Amino acid sequence: MPKLYGDIIKGKEFMSFEFTDKDFSKYFGKEDEFKSIVAKGLKPFDPKSEIKQNKKNENIVVVSEKNCICYSYNKANGPHPERYQSRDDYTDWFKSDMGIKVLGDIISLLKK
């Protein structure tokens, strides 16, 4: 089963939210709506765990008290194993367009 590769998320407490590329297309431009969905759907996450890949978790955003990084599923290719690779464009979308940079951003959103 795949693990996270690329940029390593730092922190002590981790939460994640799984989404598809179709979800990204659907909510691009509707960031406030998607931000609320993400905040309510976050689940505890262990970044060292192996992930059972399925059709609904093409992408995983992982948020800690220190950072937010989005990872996308990649099939095994040559010397590269099956993995969830950090993805800058989706990470930037979460941080810049949705304003989700750390877990504190989610907590303040849920209090509204």
C-alpha cells in the first residue's frame, strides 16, 4: 500500500481530508463552500501509515498545527513505488485560496 512521499509534513497532531480531482474541479472558485466541507470532514491521520488507495482518495490534504500539504496518488512507475506524492498546486490552492495553512485555521472556521 502507498505512503506519503515528497514534502514531509511536520507537527504532533495531524488531520486529513480525502478528495478527488472531480471535487477540485467542482469547487474551484467555490473555495468557501469547500473549506466548510473540508473542516467538517477532517479525520485523525498518521502520516507514517500506509494508505489503502480507492477512487475517493485520489488526493489527501494533511493539516497539522505547523503546516498543510496536499498529496496526490501516483501509480508505481519504473523505480518509483506506488505513492502519494506532495503536490504544490493543490497545496497552494488550500493555503492561498482557502486560507487553510494550519489546524488553527480549521478550528477558527468551525467556531463560526
